[in-house]
Amino acid sequence: MTVEQFVADLDELVDLVCARLAKSAVLIFGHSWGSVLGVLYAKRFPHKVDAYVGSGQIGDWQAAESASYEYALARATRLGHRKALKDLRAIGPPPYPAASVFKERTWLQRFDGQLRPAALWKYGRIALGERNHRSSICPISGGASGSRWTRCGRRSRN
């Protein structure tokens, strides 16, 4: 998997969405890693993007990863959380592999209750305006909490 492949996959998805909704362009909402792809995609295919919205936008990736690690370590120290300190010290400061990023993010989520995907979707819908929900490729009715989406409009309980 490469960045080029992710961008190509996103282009294929955008084409499918545009065809399904009879639109010539889309609004892209990118969070974290998606914010990197969103910016790259909008730059490469500006004619296919009406607007781009970034959340948790990545700018200086190396600086952000270092700051995130230092914050998690400081938070674990303040809380006196021995397991977190052991885990974080074991992975050490970045750069590190993806598995270590997820371990560090798991501790941040436990400490600060960072947003989960269902909450990000809800806040994204609010930011973009509920009036646009009819243009969604897969509208969500009701809460998605505790659900895993298998196909548009169908979900299974975890």
C-alpha cells in the first residue's frame, strides 16, 4: 500500500459517488491520515472537489508525532499510570512503526477520550449541515454507537 495507491483508490471512490449521485464533484472531509489524502487528492483533482474540510489536519507530521508522544508520556507521568509509562517507554519516541502509533494513540484515547469514528461522523454532519444529508452515499439514521457498518443502511451489533 502506497500513498499513490490510496489516492488512486480515493479517485475511484469519488468517481463512483459522483456517478451514483449525478454530481460532477464532491465535498471531502478528511481526518488525521484522511486529511493528508484529502489535501493530496484536492490538489491533484481540483475539478472533482467542491470543497475540502480537514479535521485533525496533519501539517508537519514528524513534529506532530513527537509532540503527541511527549504529551502521552507526560500525561501518563502526571496520572502515575505505570502500565502506560511502561508501554510508552518501550516504543520510545518516533519515528516508529504503525503498531507503535496505535499503541500510543490508544493511551491518549484512554487518558483524554479522543473522538471515535462515530462521533467524528456526527460532528462532521453537523459542521457540513444536516440539509446536505440527502446527498450522502450512505446516510446514517439513528445512532451508530456500538455498531459495525457492513453495507449502506445495514449494521450489525458488535
